[in-house]
Amino acid sequence: MGQSLSEDGRMPERTCPGGTSPPQGENGRTGTHLPSSTAADWAADEAVRLALPLRIVYASFWERYDGAVPAWSLNRPSEQVLAEDIVAVGAERVRRRTPGLRVTTDITAEDAASALLREGRTADAVVVGSRGRGELADLLLGSVALVVAARSSGPVIVVRGDQHALEARRGRVLLGIGPCDVDSPAVRSAVREAAARDAELDVVCTWRRSPHEPVDHMVMPGDAPRDHEGPAKTLLDNAVETAAREHPQVRLRRTTLEDTARKVLTERSAAADLLIVGARRPGGPIGMELGRVAHRALHHALCPVVDPWSPRATE
């Protein structure tokens, strides 16, 4: 099942927090597990925050495996009935949670990843659950979420973390800054989220010494960190300059730290409601294209993660 913030008609933006889908069995058939309500609840709250409609999508292989039903038959395949029940229950849950939110639904006979990738072409964002499988289900990203995050043509949000993060109780949005993030989609997405939540925006840029540089070289104590940290501070300031000027109401915290970005962002996500990473996709249209920082965050962050990358944002 997928939750997507979308629209009926032709509004300037569509949002698709697209969704959680039931796990597939070993025979490739969609399993009968009810989808987690966590992603649906989070997507509904996000839709309200950003004043966007919500679209719930359920993808199932029932049509392929149960066979076509004659047009004159009054019977429906059991998998179709299950899919309709799941979507109806999910939509009713969302409407009860967020009265007034415009909700639409869709059931499609295809695998979950393909359905959400298709929805993402015209959506403001796709929201997926993080459910993995087996003993590490609470730690590792599920295969559907990983494929969608790596290949989507628009922003993707992976819902994960504890209840405090899911309910936005911490009042902080965390943004990781890299060399390509000067007024990037990541920065604009982070400012938008912080403003919608009335939250502090914690902007972090990490730096590292050269691996060939000895730590105990002959300089005054404190000089080496400043030499390396200076460019990181300049990069951070340049990255948020435009956003800070256009959104003065957003509270900014600027932090530079000596360490790897993937480690720092994962650790600091424990104090955030949302982590935004500017995932780099240097490859072509084939294959997984997540950078190391985004890959680590999507698997191990302690709050929901946004990959705001979108070719539409760079056109």
C-alpha cells in the first residue's frame, strides 16, 4: 500500500507521500499482511502541514496470479477484495485522523516499487515505510523503499524513527550540507519543512583532515582545526544564505564538525524530527544511485529521512 499526497485536477504541485506496501511472498505474490499505519499517519500529518492532498496507492499482483475474471462474473478475486478492504480501512483511518484532508485512493496490478515510481513522476513527494524483513526489520530499509529512494524522479520520504520523531515533538529539522548544496533542493526542502513545523533548522557540514596529514604536526594548538574548518563554515554559510534571507522567521543553527557526514547525521538524527540529505545520483538511469551518506541515513537514521533530489527542481 502506498500513501501519496496528490491532487485531482491540475494544480501547480502534487504531493505523493507514497507508501507502504505489503511484503511479497517467496512466490512473488503480494503477501496478505496489513500495511503499517505509521507511514499513513505520518503522510496525513505532512499533507496537512503543507496544505496538500493525499493519495493512497495499493499495488498487488492479484490480477496476474488469480487470472482474469470474466466480465459477466459477479465474483471478485479474493486478493482484489483484500486490496479494496485494506485501502478502504487506510483511507478511513486517515480521514478520521485529519478531518478535512482531501484523500484519494488507487489499486493497481503491479509491483509496489513500480507503482510508486510511476506515481512519483507527477507527485510532490513519495512517502514510503521503512519496514525491512527478518530479525533486522527495525534497523534496515525494506527493498521497496530502497528501490524507490534510489530511482525516483522526485523527492522521497522514508518514514522511520521513534514516536517522538514521528509525532514531531522535538521541534528540529536536520539538514546535511555538501559541496553541491548551495541553494539546492535539499536546502529549499529543509527550510520549507522547518517553516511548516515552526521548528529549528539544524544545518550541519562536516570536514576531515587529509589522510596524509599528521595530527601532531608542529603548529600552535587549535590552528589545524581552524585551517580545515574554515572552508566548511564558508560552504555552510553560502549554502543557506539565500534561504536565510528569504525566510528570516526560520531559526538556524549552524554546525561544523570533524567527522564523516554519514556518522554525524545518523547520530544527530536522534534529536531531530526530520533528516534531509542531498543524495547525489552521479550514475545514469539504470541501477541504484544513492550516495553513501543517503544510503546510511535511509538505513539507520532515528527519524524520518527526506531525499529531496528531483530533476524537475534543477530544470
